[in-house]
Amino acid sequence: MTNNRTRGWKSALSQFVLNRTLRASGRISNAMWLHLRSIATSLTDAPVRYDPGTGELDLPASHPLPLYQKNFPNYDRALPRIARLLRSRKDEIVIADIGANVGDTSAALLSIPGIFVIAIEGNPKFLPFLHTNTSKFGNRVFICEKFVGSPGDAAFSLVTREGTARLVADKNGSVDAIISLASAVQAAGKKHLDLLKIDTDGFDINILNSSRDYIATQTDVLFFEFDPHLFYSISPDGWNVFENLSAIGYRHYVCYTNTGSFFKAFGSADKIGVELRIALRDRNSLAYVDIAAFKDSDVYSEFLRSESAHFAVQGAP
């Protein structure tokens, strides 16, 4: 009983600080509440609740999502727009969410009727939140408590920091719960993916490369994070990903900044690598990009038109 009261008190304090931080406006007020939040989260990472607009989520108090979306309203919003377009063309679509984290993206996708999500997350810190945040969707979600890659890959260690996690190469690492993408999809009782999302802080290229054969025949649209700063130590040849994807049919791309704003679209794979090398040279101006990759030119064109309308108030792409 004492533990329950303590946990409740910590959550209440963390919730109060988060709410005030989100409501704060003006330089001094923002700075004060950000500082108080930093102190509070250093004392406890108790669960808090946050609604990104698609339903309430449970999060660790230190999770950055609420502040990201306060400062950058487009952050983490593009994927559901892709899903809605694909869903408009079929009665049901299947999406794999690799790097599901606390389930915020999975829950946003599941809020759209007719979507089945395979949520893949191997970090034990995030799994209780992932289960909680997707539980109301019943049999429309399958949770795979693994990391995706090539089984038998070199050893890795898991690094968790401020609401995100990544695998880093480590010959003494203890992470061995690695499953192939095809096996994860099969475990969910599915075969084909309409949309594959990958957000693994540097492991994305490894997953794309190790899953190439499956992606070539069983996946329609990709959405992945492209961050040379993080992927280089694991995939030093990561810049070849566009050539590799083009070879299996992905020749159309829509890119977003790390804050979720529209960056640039490429109707062919010829220039994307060159332009991103230029854009990502200065990490202070553009940390990374999220990339949507399409095989079907009609789907790409329709999505680009819808994105033009979505961002029209900020200047159409």
C-alpha cells in the first residue's frame, strides 16, 4: 500500500509539472518550467499521461514527445497521413512499427479504422507502456518483444536515453533478442505489409539491408529515419541505401525534417543521395530526415498532392 501511495504521489507531481510546462508561454515562464521539469525527472520517471490528439497515452515523465510536439506541431504526424491514404484504397492495411517505443505511433495508427499494426519493440523499459497504450485496440495489434535485424548479427548493447533507445555494436553486448522482419510478420499471422515504419536511432539502414529480400516482394511503402551521424558506426555504407532501394522498385521519395516539416520530394532516386549529403552536412541546421519511399508512382503522386494541401498554410511543397 505504501508503494502504491508513493507511486501515485510521484506520478501526480510529474503530471503537474508536465501540464504546467506544456501550458507555459513566454521566454521566462518556459525556461522556469523546463528547469523544474528537469529537476522533477531527475528525481522520478513516474508515469504521466499525454494526449497527442489521437487519444491519451501513458509515458515515462522524461519522455520528450510532449515537448517536441509543443515546439514542433508537425513532429511525428506524417505517418498517419500516409496510412490514411493507403487505407482509402483497401478495406484493411497491415503496418509494421519497428522501434514502437511506448506505442505512441502505433496508437495513432490504430486510431484509424481498418488498420492492423505489428508493434515491434525489444526495450524492456518501453514494453509496459507499449502494452498499456495499445491494449484498447484488442486483436488489431500484435506486439513482438524483439529487435529486428539479422539473427546472428554481431553483439549489441542497448543504450536508452530520454525516451529513446538504440543498439550500438559491442562485442561484449548482451542483446541477442534479434528476429528477422519476415519472422516478426509471420508471428503476427500476416504475410504482406502495406507500410513499414522504422525508427531505431541508427539501426534503420541495417534493418533495410537485412530485410531487403522481404521488402522487395512483400512491402509497398517504407517510412524510415535517415541519420548518418547515428548509422555510420553500424552501417558505414549506409549512403548506398537509395541505390539498393531503387534496385527493388523504390524510386519515389518524400522527405521531412527532424521536426516533421516538409523538406523535399524526389520523383526519382537519382538526386536524393547527393542532395541529402549537402543538406545533412551541418547537423546543427538539420539533424536528420524522415523518408517515405514509394514503389507505386500513382500512390506517390497522390500523397504528394495531399501533402501540398496539408502544408499549404506554410508554403506548399
